Amino acid sequence: MNSRFIIILIFIIGLVFGSYQALPSVNRALGLPDLSDITEYEPISSIEIYDYRDNFVGFLQGAEDRQVVKLSEISPYLKRAVLAIEDKNFYEHIGIDPPAVIRAFFVNLQAGRIVEGGSTLTQQLVKNLLIPEQERGRTFTRKFKEFLLALELERKVNKDKILELYLNQVFLGNRAYGVQRAAQRYFNKNAAQLTLAESAYLAGLLKAPSQLSGDLKSAKERQKLVLLKMLEFGYITQKQHKDALKENLQFTSSPGQFEIYPYYFSYVLELLKERFNMEKLTDKGYKVYTGLDPEAQAKAEKILNEEIKNAPYGVTQFALAAVDVKTGQVRTLVGGTGDFWKHQWNRATNPHTIGSAFKPFTYLTAFEEGIIDPETKIKDSKVEIPDGLDMVWTPKNFDGKYWGNITVREALTFSRNLPAVKVAREVGIDKVIETAKRCGIETDFQPNLSLALGSDAITPLEAASSYATFARGGIYIKPIVIRKIEDPKKRVIENNLPVPQRAASAFATTTLVSILQDVVSRGTGTLARLDDRPVAGKTGTSDKSRDVWFIGFTPDLSCAIWGGNDHNKEIHGKGVTGGAIVARVWKMFIQSYYQDNDIPPGEFPGEPKMKELLIDPLTGLLATPYTVHPIKKRFFPGTEPKEFAPVPLGAKRFKPFARLLYGPFIHSKNKFIEKNEFEYNDGEEKKIDSPEEDEEGLIDTAKKQLNIIKSELENDQTIIKQEEKSTVPDEEEPPIPESELSKNAEKKSKSRFRRNHRRQINEIIETDEENSEENDSDIEEQGP
């Protein structure tokens, strides 16, 4: 009898053991889910956002609001609280708890329905992960499936991994999935920082999260039960239990989606939608590493919201974008002031009329082409531009005045409009557009000369990025908002590294930067000046002051700030300009940025030295001893002509005496002179000095040969310049000494030569005095 009993017992044990070993095959035969990939499973997580230092800063909510953490990153109090109230025998059973199952069986049998589960944590995890939602009702079929799958899961995965999966998967109410997001939702802290009382509160929600999360009284009663169970099972001491009951819970929710840095986060989401479909976005739980500087972003938002209160009537919004010069990463992006949820329109990534802040692209193009240099003279005078429709566009300066002959440096430093239009006309507006595109502006432009004054619109982000190209000495880097994207398994989905591209030559860019530094040190942008580091930038004011800008940069950071309103209304008032309003706000932000970032001042590359050479005016090549009336011209290094002008047939050298006599009176600067550009005051008699006009005619002739401007060449010896209501008598040019000339004829020629150049000296002195008086006059900022 005893031997028979032993045989039967062995048979039963063998049957159970064999069935247990064959459990995976049995489960597959019954059509239950395959668990072969369960060890690789990651719960659906929200899209996590990290800053430029790889620190977590926030999230974009996915299908389920969850942040997955490791078991070691969860408070020991919370782990014990969950085990005490849900499965105290978790580390002893094999996936099912037989005593609990037997107890539940009799309770349910007596009730005639399932009223008690007796489920282990493993069974609950199986239900949440592997049982379809429509099959999760209290049925014997569902319980049997849980039973089999729980047994198989315990064979494949260790206890710690099962507990980690459970704590990350479970729903705890208040839209929170997983204990990490629950800790943030209820107490604004990480799961690792939870106290005993807080842990017991969260564990108590597991029974009915949707109901208890909205019923504080019932939730606290449940908390007391959890603490009592923990004490009963020896998880805590009597003193800990007593202290936890006395603790006053502080419910402080962490910011939700778009509640911190809403404009930056919304732009990140916009970029993600361009890369992935929404289903993939909400299910994959990507980790997105950005260029965000949280401290700078927070300060930018605070400064703009405070300063908009002090803005002139009509200026109701600000927007700001800041780009790191070295990496091209977008450090801050503030798309507006006030409540993000009222408008949700990102003004930092939408275009606004740029105004005079576009002028640097015009001058940069002209520097590249070698048409001008900073000391080139250009006339600030009336200009009329036919538009091809029997209409004439007559641009004006912001102050309505003309300054006459000024240097290019002065024209840009004080934002004079008319010189910018003239330079754009000479260089060609299509070339200006090409330069702006290479520097980083992606917005399409209309090829009109009014673009030289910024008649089109760009975004603040484009403005900051393109000016960062200036700060790099002509190197463009596409602005980087998203540095890297990883999936939950840390596999890199996308990696964006800086890709430097040469947009403009170093000599042209550094020359431009030197002038933009003058804008800040003594021009229209003085309110942006910093005491401890170099700053370059440009103001901008569109027509009727609808848009006001300051775009500036240091060797480290390029920042653009726009001001205006959402209805493009005119802004009335005196001094409503970018230099008067936005430059001051720009300075406040930059100063706060360097308070948090201990960066040495640095410096911009020095302005390249110009080469001054004698040039043949007819060919544009290097002058030779045979060149008649050579002129001096300045060149950027590397742009000067390399070849000498051809020697005319039958030409002879100037005598050394004639060369020495003539040389001091040759122009030392390459004047940018346009035909019929001379302005006269009413009632003033037109005065023309023959020698001066004769030499200007020579330069006009030279520029005709160089395709710069058109003039008429009469002959090799005499140039006659005609103007309305005045005629300049023919002047003999300085004679070319020849051996056949008599001594008397040569003496008369030298005498005429000296008289002509005495007149030139007087003219130069008068011109210098006039320019000095003009430069001493009051100067106001120019727009648009």
C-alpha cells in the first residue's frame, strides 16, 4: 500500500514537472502569446527631452504618460509598500501563490462569481502586458491564461526584472503610468526621492487608481492600511510607522507637457512630426537630445515677459532666438510673451519684416565682389529707381536728410538707406540674395532693390543663425535644435553633428564684422554695448515701425530679438526703432547668459589689411611706367590684379620728374562716384573746377572699362565731362615728354601741369572741410 502510494505520488510529481517543463509548448498550443522577447520589452514611454548637457528637462506625452526607470532608481520604501499590499510572498512563489489561489477559489465558489483574485504581481503584469484589453474581465478563462503565462514568465525572467517591469507599467491615476511619472505628478519629485508616507500613498492607489486619485480621504485611509501591512510584515519599525502617519503630505504636481519651455518643446515636436508619423512617435518612447540651455531659456522668457510691459504702445510681443556660435546648437527659443495656450503661435520660427538688419548681406556681397571697401566713398543722395511699370521708387533715409559723400563704414554704422540701395544696384540684388541664402536664410526673397532695405521677412531663428555665420568668419552651420534621437534601448536613430560650410570669404566677413562692431560702439546699436566683451550687430526697423529688431553676436553666442504685434499694425511714436527698444532687451539677456556661463570674453578676427596699388584706369590691371594717369586703388588681400597693363604701341616712359610731380596728387582712395549724383542746394550756383572734373572723368572712364559704371571715352589724351547747364572747357592733359619736344615747349607743359594741380589741392582741401562739418552734425538711427 505504501509502495503504491509512493508510485502514484512520483507519477503525479513527474506529470506536474513534465508539464512545467513543456509549459512553453503547451501555451503556444493553446494560442497564448509568445514570451521569447519579454526580456527585451520596454513599456511605452513619453518622449523624453534632454538639454545640451544631456540632462533630462521634460517630456512630450505619448500614448501613455510614462518615464521608464531602473529598479535601483526607485525608493526602497515604495518597493516594500507595493509588496506589502499586493504580494508579500512575491520572492517566494513561482508566479502563482497557491494559498492565495485556494482562498480565492472558495470565496468565489461561495459567491458564485469571481469576487477575489488572489493574483500575484507576476499575474497582474501578465494581464497588463499580454492579455488583450477586451479579455480582461473577471472570467475563469482569463484567470487560467494568467496562471499559465505567469508560470512561464517566472521561468524566463528573474524576480527583480519582473518587479521593475511591473512598477514601470502600472497605472496610478492622474494620467500617470509607472511610479516615476506618478511621483512627479503627485509630489513633483523622482521615484528615488519618495518618503515612506508618500510611497505608502502611491501603493495604496493600485487597488482603484482612477477612483482613489480623485478621493483624497479614501486614498489616505488606504495609505494607513499599507503602512499597517508594512509594519505587520516587518518592512518598517514601529517608530517609522508612527512618523509616517504624522507626516503631512505635500501634493505638488510637476509641470506637464508644454508647461515648461513651451515654445522650444513645441518646435521640437514639430520637427519630430516631420521625421516620424504620429503613431510611431507616441509608441516608441524616444529620447530626444536638444541644444536647449534651460537656464538661458528660463531667463529669456522672464526678461521678455517683464520688458514687454515697458515697450511703447503698439509693441505687444517679443520673440528671441539664440544660437551657439561654435556648434550651431539652438540654446534658446522664445516665441512670444504671455500665455502660450492662448495663441500657441511661435513668433521665433515665423517670419517678420527684417528692415535694415538685412543691410549687412548687401555690403558683404559688395566686399566679396571687390567693388567697395570700408573706406570707399559713396554719396548719400537722392536716388530714383524705375520699377518697370512707369513708376519710380524714391527711397528715403530714416531722418529724411542727405549726408553727401561718406565712407561705406559710416553708411552701415549709421544705417543710411540710400547708400545701401546704390551698393545693391551696383552689385546686383540676385547676388545679394545668394549671399543671404549661403549664410543661412532659407526664406524665399523677391529680387527687388527694396530688399536692400529689408522689405522681405525672415524668422528670428534664421536671423540668429545667419549672423552666427558672420561671427564664425564666414562659416555657416545649419542650426541644430535636435542633436540626437535614441530609442528606449539607447540605439541612435538620428545624430546631427555640425557641418561647417564656407558661405563667404574670411577677409570680406571680418571686414563686415569690424563695421558691425562700430554699429554697437558708436552707431545705431549703442544700447547693446557690453563692457567686458566684444559685440557686433545691426538694428532693424521696418516701414512705420511695424517690426523692430536687434540682431547681435559675441564670439560665443548669436542672438536675434524681434518686437512688434500680431496684427502688423503701425507703431506710432518718436524713437520707435530697433536700436532704441530691442537693443536694450538684447543686452539684458546677454548679460544674464554670461552670468550663468563663465566664458572668457574672446575676440573677433581682426580686419584684414588692405593693399593699395597703382592701377591702370583703362584696363584695371597693375600700372606700369607707361600708364597714363594711373590711379591708386585699395584691394582685399588676394583680390588684387596679378598682371600688368599692356604697354601701348609707341608709348614711352614718363620722366622721373613728371612721375614725382604727379604722384602726390593721385587719389589715395578708390572713390565710388556715380554719374549725375551731384546735389546742389536751392539757389546755390553750380561750381565746377576743371582739373577736379577732369580727374573724375578719368575715373569714370576707368570704371566703364571695369563694367562698374558707364561713361564716355573721347580720346586717349582728353576727357570732357558734360553736365546740365554747365560746360567745362577742354583741358590739356599733362604732356607726355618726348625727345623731339623743344626745351621751350617742355617748360610750358610743366607750367600748365603745376597750375592744374594747384587747383586740385585747393579742391581737396575744400572737400575735406565740408566732409568734416557734415560728420560733426547730429546723427540719428536709420530705418527701415
